[in-house]
Amino acid sequence: MIFLHFIRHPKRGKLPIKKGEVNGNKKSENSSKSNKIPSENSILKLEKRNKNLYNKMKEIGINNKYFKELELSINKDYVKEFWYGCKG
């Protein structure tokens, strides 16, 4: 059985689309991957990557908005906090 819901088209009124589709397009592979909780190994790799990126930006002398956000993220341990939040 296929469930349908409707979107409103400005000129044609309501248009049926299949459940699991967004604006008539099937959900991408990325949207289904984003619903998975990352493994601890992935989190550790991301933290290591962030620290390496921070050190390289500091060496080069980059001191912009993104550098400050990265620094804050590392200092406050936002990656792990977000991961703990995902786990429940």
C-alpha cells in the first residue's frame, strides 16, 4: 500500500506525492544517513581532524570567524556533547 500526502502547488492546487518523498523528489541517500547515530570511532576521528585543522589554521595565521568557532568547539567539547545528546 502506498501512502500519499499532498503539497500545494501555486497554480495547480494540491498535488499528491508518495510518502518518503520531499517536494515530489525521493529522499537522497544523505538524508537517510543523517538519521544514524555516529560510532564512537567516528567521533574520535572528527575530534582529531578538528584539532589538526585548528593547529594548521593557527600556524598559517588564520584568525577569522570560523577559526574562533572551531576553537570554541574544541574548548567546549561540542562534538562529544552533541554525540551524547544523540545517544539519549
